[in-house]
Amino acid sequence: MDKARQVLKETFKFDNFRLAQEQAIERLVVHNKSALVLFPTAGGKSLCYQIPALCFDTGITLVISPLISLMRDQVDALLRRKVKAASWDSSLTTEQARAVKDGVLNGDLKMLYVAPEKLNNEGFVQLMTQVEINLLAVDESHCISQWGASFRPDYLKIARFAEEFSVPRVLCLTATATNQVAEDICDSFHIDKNEGIFKTPVYRPNLAFRVKTAINLDDKIQQLVPMLQKRNGPVVIYVTLQGDTVECQRKLSEKGISSRIYHAGIASETRTEVQDWFMNSTDGIVVCTIAFGMGIDKADLRQVIHLYMPKTLENYSQEVGRAGRDGKPSICTMFLCAEDIPVLENFARGDTVSKNSLQLWLDSGVFGVPLAPDGALEANHYTQSKTFDIRSGTLLNLYAQLELKFGLLRAITPCYQVYDYTIRGSDLWKKADKTSKAAKTIDVAETATISGLARMDLVKVTQGWELSGAVEVKASQVRHRYRVLKELPSGKPALIAAMAAQLHEGQLAAENEAIEKLHQVLTFATGEECLAHALALYFGSDGAVPGGACGICTQCTTGEGVQFDPNYNHTVDPTMLRAILDACRDRDDPRMVARFAIGVTSPRLTAAKLTSHPLFGKMVGTNYELLLASIDAECAAAGYEPAPPDSSNFSPPKRKTSASVSKSKRGSASSSQSRSSSGSHQKSTYSPYGNYSRGRGRGGYRGGRR
């Protein structure tokens, strides 16, 4: 450990380790064993792998991180300290990527940061076989757990990578992991649960947790204004939707309070400018979505306000953890409003695909397409997303399930389908090329099929043109590629239907889990226990709060839980439902129609321009199960058919499907039952929410749903 202490002082300019940093580093450097670090936001997690990376005499430390911006920030900070580190992401030019590769091969780099998706790149994986990986650091490791709030199947591939490369030691890091999630991480990476977990309490005595109730946004603003007028430092106000940032800023401006907005939809230059302004501000106010805050380390942040409920306690803990990092008193306020709940619940429903769409995707989108000449399965995710009404992130997860759960495929290096070229070279090139602008597009996949030439030969030709300076080439339309590991169930409708059912059940479980996590936030905010103590208990830190009472939260100062009635209009308005059905005339997918009713976007609705329809989202406050059951009944009566081609409503393209979903069977009882179960629950188990008020403790909803 002498070298670790030397690196701490000479490179990072710290005199002492914080919290459990020293023990975690000792396990890696001295005992050569893997570890899990559970430190709160800004708890010093990164030093737990950066210091070991500089202690090892040979090899490279590979850091897996999901956020490019955070990777860049960390690399920039390391370079300023004369540490040889690099990140390798999609934003690098060919020359920059080549320089990183050379640095890896010649042993010049001590640390390399990559995203989880990089492990699907065959060239990168091959590169890693030529070097010694002395440590694999996995940031945001809670993403590996299906019990976590941010499950990402690509994280399961990291564990597989560690095993296949016999990585000697792994360090998993997270700020938000329950006991169940921590166990999943340890199981996946073979970390000793008794000796390999290093944890510090989430409790910070300078943070005062407050809960307020409101009937609508105007009521929230009315209560918010005095809080902002009396502020003694910078403030971050979190909202749910991008549009909420503009609305909130406008209402605050009407009250004479200036603020800036930040969300993923504004230009990157503007985001950077707002971020820089806020970092240098002594009393600035930012109204933002959760896109703001990652990588923000502002010690004097005095208030974190959730104007809308956070979707999970994991999110809440991470966001309030940005307040008061200088140790001075800071306030974290959460507003509860009944009309917000259905909007938040609908976020959980946006990714769930109907069983029928899953079956069509498997049958004609995956197993019904011819393999590439090299035997690989190729898929244009952008096209499939629109065709089968599956969000892009969900589609990636589904392919990961085919890889990890069913063992049919393995992701390999993706390729581009289309190359657009612009003539830059000599007059000879310009004279020879008489094609129109539209013709200066090469569909490599189609050209390879027609010509019989190998795809890579065509790519090499276009790359040669570019390297010669004759043309400028821009690649687009990524085609994901998968190596086929087992015989695919092509033309086997029973097997495909069974797979679709399994995938659908998994999605429903994830949907219910997400809604349950939202309910946990309500339970936390309205219970009678000290809020700091309740949050610590959620993350398994029993005894973190002395005496179980912080003395400064809403519950401690009032001596009772917050009274809150989360009930909202849950009945189905038949008149509005009829208007919705008239506007969205397809009857082949009840979930798609339900999304239109409650205002949840999807690729198919976007393609049909229905997201800009005046009725989009008009039934947002309606109970989803009851609404879906009503729509499913309408779809069943119509035989689960899309709208006629001559109707004004969007109709999906004709797709070749197996006999199990052929037109002749769509009206049958068995097909109706299958589609009904794919679209909604057959038996409505809904009962209204019970009131949240003092005396209910933390038992959750009476008659609640899961």
C-alpha cells in the first residue's frame, strides 16, 4: 500500500484516503481480489480504480462507463495530472481512434475508458487479446441487475467478457444499490459478499429532506417562489418532461425570478454554456430534466427541488446527493401532486411491446430474413423500430435477450448500410461523375447482393476513394450484426410464439417493477419515519442515522407523516374513448392505441404523425388497466386488424408472417385470446389507491397494484 499512498499524494494531491477507499484499494492491489464499492454520489469512487491502475507495473486498466461525457471529463482530469489515459468512443475520428489503439498496443496508456457497447466490436475484442488487462472497472454497475432501476442487458455481457478474458480482478462501482442489487452484482462478477463489499452510509447530516403537497403546477409555483426568494446559494429544480422546463421557467419569470433551462433537447453548445454559467454562479437557478447533473460537482449547491416526483428512490438519492457537498446545510424538497402520478406511471409503460408485435418481429424481422453471405444475421434497428413499433432501446434489449437468455445469437461488429459521397477531388473525378445528388448514395448491402461482391470489398473501395482525397464519405444506417450460435426457429410458429410469450412476460414484469418503484417513492415520502432514516434503510444502511431521526426533515420537525391523496380520475370516459378510437383507427395492437390515449410516444405513432394529433394524451389521467381492457375489447371485435389502406390513419406495412399469425387465423378464438393477452390483462385487478396520510406507516397502498 506504500505505492498507493504515494500515488494519492503525488498524483492526486490528497493527504489521506476517504471513507473506505483505502480498504477497497488494498483488496485490489495487495490481495489481488475483486471488490464492489458502494459510495454515495461524490464519495470518491473513481480513485478506487485510478490509484490501482497507477500501482500496477504492467497491463492496462479497462474502465466501462455508460456516459461519454463523464468519460471525457475523467480523462481530461487525468491528463491534467500527467496520467496517460484515453477514452475510445464513437465521436473519435479515424486518426484519433488509431492513436488510441497504438497507445494500447505499445503499453503507453495506463487507463482506457469505453462504453459497454464497445465489447460488441470484434476489432476491439481482438485488440484486448493482445494486451494484459490488469483491472476491469465497471462504473454504474447496478445496471447489471434486473432488480435495479436502470437494468441494461449489455452489462451482463461485461461479466461474460471478464470471464472469457480471465481478468484477474474486477472493481464494480455504484452509488445506488439496494442489498438485492448488490447481491446480483457480486454473483455476476464472482465477488465475495462477506469480504469484497465496501460500503459507506448514504446518510449526510447536512441535508434536510422536505416534502410538500400541491394540487397543480400553479400551486407548486406559489409555494416555490418564497423558497427561491430566500435562497442562499445555487438551486437545481428537477422536472419530468422537457416541456416542463419551459413552462416552469415562464411561470417563475412572471413572478420576477430568473432561471435557465437545461434538457437533452437543446443544442449541445447551449447546454455547455448553461452548465458553465451555473458552475460559476453563486445563486443561479437551473430548471432541468435529469439530463442535468451527471458530472456536475458544485460544492455549494444549496437546494435540490423535485418539482415532480422522481421515478425511483435510486434517482432521488443520486440527485439530492449533489446538494451540500461542502458539508454546509442544504435543503432537498420534493413536491407530491396527484395529477403527476399517471404521467410518471406512463413512463414505465412506454417500453412494453405487445405480444403480437413481438411475435411479428421474431417471425419476420429476425428469423424470417436471409443471412448475410458470411452467415451473420443483419438487422437495421431503425427500420425495425418503425415497422414493429418497438423503441430503439427496447429493441437493443430484446436482441440482448436472444443472445443471453436464449443463446441463439452473439453480437459482433456492426456495419453501415449506406454511404453518401461528395466529390472533392480532381476535375477528372468531377467530369466522370455525372450522377445526380440522389445517385451519390451507395447502399452497400443491396449492391453486394446484386453484384455478388463481398460487402467488405465494396467498403474498402469507398474507403480508398476517401483516403485518396477524391471524395468525402459519410456512413449512415447502422446494421447490427449477430453471429448465429444455434439453429434459428425459422418457420416454427409454435417455438416463435413461446419465445414471444417469454419476452412479453419479462417486459410486463419490468413494467410492474418500474411502477412499484414509483410507489416506493410515495411510500417513502408519506410515511411517519424520519426521511433520512427511511432512505438509509432502503439502501441497506440500518443504523446510519443516529437514533433513527435526523431532526431536520419534514417528518422529524412535524412529528407526523405527510397527508396526501394520490387518487386521480381513473374511470374511462366513453365519449373520449370513442373519439380516441375514431382518431386512431388501427385495431391490431391495443397497446399502441392505449399509448395514443395516454400520450406515450412510440415509433409507429410518430411515423403516423399521431403524436401531434390534438387528442394525443387526452386520457392521461385514466387508469391504464381499465383503459387497455376497453381498447382491447374494441380490437377483439374488429378481429385485431389494422386500419384499411384507404383510411386516413396510419397502417403498418404488410409483413410476411408465419401461419400462426396469418390473416386466416386472426379472427379465430385462439388468435383472439392470444392477442387479447398480448394487449391487456384479462382480469382487471385494479382497485383505487388508498389515501397516503399519517397513521398508514410504510405499508404501501391499500389495494395497490403491482
